Amino acid sequence: MEVRSRVVVITGASAGIGAALARKLASEGARLVLAARREPELKEVAEEALELGAEGALPFAVDVTQRNQVLDLRDGALAEFGQIDVWVNNAGRGITRSVLDLTDDDVDDMIAINVKSAVYGMQAAVPHFIERGEGHLINVSSFLARVPIASFRSAYSAAKAALNSLTANLRMDLRAYPGIRVSLIMPGVVTTDFARNVRGEVRPPMNAGAPGAGPMIAQSADEVAERIVDVIQNPVAELYTNPASAEIARRYYADVAAFEGNTPRPGAVADTARQNKDAEQRV
């Protein structure tokens, strides 16, 4: 799918991966609908996108945890551009809380932001795709949905695991519609403000590693955005944005007990965290 002139809806577009993706797509001449709660920041991203070459950039202030607002987002995109070609569910929020310390509000918040918002996006976009006979749904998840290398992310990782399963089931449901593609994107450690905006304690970033694999190299939001653009142009079912992630996941599922027994606890990587204290990493 050529990016130029395609209409792309991006949630969580006011910063981080969403904003980086907007800039990348803008330089390719896409038409963008940018959604987030923070309207001033969103308008800045839209203005930058137009300067970079976007054929259109509509900022749309929305709380994606509210179904009616997500439906309004879809309707606003259709009113502005007449169609939607790609819908990217990118909004998300992390947590710093161990499983035994989770509250009801913690779990509800993680599910609302990381799961229900994506469900609303899928249910808003896919019927339009079915009507058109084509479209591309992209859900941005996390490597933590596959491998528990940061247990303090607990309910965030669980929510993203649920998103992974929902994405796979949607893809199965849409087998009768070959023109509709469904992709799952799993970033690893990413240098964004994600860690500052988590629910609970704001911890220094962690450079998590896995047995025999060494530390995971952090990616920039721009690098992740480039991988997502590649998926828009050449759709795949799933993608780890960090090339090292697939091998770590393979080792984990090959022997879960051995991997978990050797995975360092958060305190074991404190020295590495202090060395990287100026980075903000999305895991």
C-alpha cells in the first residue's frame, strides 16, 4: 500500500511513537487524523505534519476510553476525508506496580486505556473497512505482552497480552475479507516520555536483558515509527520492532521455567538503570 494520499487515523498522536509516526507519514504525503486528549500538543503535531508534506492533518481531541468519542473520531475522519485507509490504535499507558500490590483502580485503568480503547477503535474502523472491501488495522502492543522481563509493569503487560489475543482473533474473523489487513506491532524499549506518565511510581528507565541475550538496545520513537510505516507499505500479521526481541521470545517459550528463573529482578539492573537515567524508555 502506497502511503501517499492514504488516510491514516492515529490515536495517542500527541507525543512519543504516535507523533513520530505522524511525522513519518506526513513526509510521505499521507492525510492524517491525529487523536489524543492533549489538544495543544496535538495541534502542534498537526501543524508540523503539514509543514512536512502531509496532504491534510486533522487534530481531533478525544478520550479513547470513551466509546462514543471514538465513534466521533471515525465520523470526523470520514467527514473530513471521505474514507479511512489505515487505523492505528497506539494510545496506551503503563504502570509501576507488582501483581500483589495492584488495586481495582489500577487494573480498571490499564484495561480501559490499553484494551478497551483498542476494542473501540477496532469496532469503529473495521465495519468501514468491510463496507469498502479494504483497510488496514494496526494495534500497537508491547514486547512485555510476550516476555515478562519487567514484572513491575504487571497489569500493563497483562493488558497488552489481552490486546495481542484480541488482535489475533480479529484477524481470524476477517479471513473472508482478503482486502482487510490486521497487524500487531510489539515495540521493546523505546526512548519516549512513557515512563514519566505511568500509573504509580516513576522509576528510572531499565535496560532489561534476557539470559544469554544481553541487554535490549533501546530504540527511538522514530525507529519504531519507521517500522510501522514499513508495515503499512508491506503488511504483516505481527512485528517486533526490535530485531533482538524475536530471539528472546523464542528462548522464553522454549523453556519458560529456566528463563524466568534466570531473568534478573528489577533491583538487579539498578546500576544499568542509573547509567541510563536521562533516557525515557517504553517497555
